[in-house]
Amino acid sequence: MSLGVFPILDSTREIVGICAITRDITERKRAEGKLKQLTAAMEASIDGIAILNEDQKYVYLNKAHTRIYGYDTAEELIGQSWHILYNADELQRFDNDIMSEFSQKGQWQGEATGKKKDGSAFFQDISLTALGKGGMICIVRDITERKRAEEEILREKRQTENPFRQCPLRYGPRRSKKVILPISIESFSNSLAMSSMIFLTAKTWFRKAYPDVEYRQMVISTWRKDFRRCQTR
């Protein structure tokens, strides 16, 4: 409750009474409490959260959003356009693809490449949600480490699916009957140091590569002879 007290004056401006006005501010206090809780939650979030006005300029950034882009304080970005956080190529992508969809649906979520204060690039998940009067909420997460892990998994998967890709021993087309000898015994030995699961995949690949049984046996025999020849040198 808020209380206001005012004096009552007569014609000679003498105080003859007091007027008290009270106002129930319970709902306002509740709203202020919820706002404080919301602000605290946004500040504690590991995701970068920012609010932009109708001119697409920052009016609020939490600590994570500031840190993700390499800035020390939110004040460095308040009043700035979000365009300073992306390079020219990515801004072109925003203009051509992302913002057109955002304007139609009022929201957009996907991956982009951001630019830190020092100019370095990083991968990010980004979510945009429209607000009234043209503003929007932007939520950003740095996914650089996740992308690196995904690339490493894909690289290992490709090596597993093609176990002889790095093998120094190759056999040419049937007509040419050309054999490329091992580069070294050590590298060839290393290529054989694979798990049973990889060998199972390699065996299946080998049969598909040389479906003719007689020719396949000839290839194996030729490899064995060439390998023995390398050992005796």
C-alpha cells in the first residue's frame, strides 16, 4: 500500500486538516517481484539473451550474451545494431534467407556464424522471436566445441567405413594388373592394427570390390608375394 498525506488549508492558508490518500499497490509489487526473478534468471542463463528494439538495436543483454561475443560489458553493445556481430557474408545470408522467414513467421531458429569483438568467428545456435512494435528477443549459444566434436566423429566414421583408405598397398584395375607396393613395412603393419569390427567391414568391402572369386584370390596371392618381397629387402 502507498500512502500520500496532504494538508488542508483555509482561506487564510492556515492548516485546518489533513488529507490522506492510500493506494493498493499489491499487484504492482507482485509484478516487480516477477520482473526481478525474470531478470535474475536471464542473468544466470548460460545462453546469451538479448532484447532489441524496433530499430534492431540492443536495449538489453545478459552476461552470457556479452561474453559469447567477447565483450567485457553490456554497455559496449547497448544502442548498437546486431549487424556489428556478423561478417559481410553472414549478413548477406541473414538478409536473403533468415530475416525474410523471420518476418513471415515471427520466429526463426538455426545455426549461424558469429563474429567476436576481436574479429574471430565462431559457430552458434541462434533463436529469434518477434516482440510487439518491431522488437525481438535473440538467444544465442556458442556451439564451436560441438561442431568440432561432430567433425571428429564424421572423420572417424569415414575411416571406419573405408579401412583400407590409408593402407599403403593398392591393386589397380583388372586389365592393368598393376600393383603398388607398400610404402614401408611399418606403415603396412600399422594399417593391419585395426579392430575386428573394422576388419569385418573391410572383408565385406573387399568382396564387393572383387566379386569374382578367382580374381580375388589372385589379388590376395599377389599382395602376399609383394609383401614378402618387401620383407626380404
